[in-house]
Amino acid sequence: MFGLGTTEIILILVVVLIFFGGKRIPEFARGLGRGIREFKDAASGIKNEIEKETSATEEKK
């Protein structure tokens, strides 16, 4: 996993827990999840729009 060992991952998690505290981590995770979902929705919308335009172009031929 990105060249990180178990010890490094645990150390990073401990630092994050100390830095942000236990109450802020779930809020951060929810915000991250919402951002990822919005990105996927936007990417899907763009893909659908491109497919619609290409199919419309092929029908005109």
C-alpha cells in the first residue's frame, strides 16, 4: 500500500487522531464521502452527455 508499512500507517493514524481529535474525524470522513460522491456524479453526468452527443452524431450519418 504505497510502500508504507504497518508501523507507518499506525503512526499516521495516531498523529491524525491527536491533531484533529476523535469528534472531528467522523465529520471529516462524511465531508470526504460527500465530495467523492459529488465527483462521481459529475463524472457520470459528463460521460452520459458525451455518449448522448456521439449517438446523436452517429444517427445523423
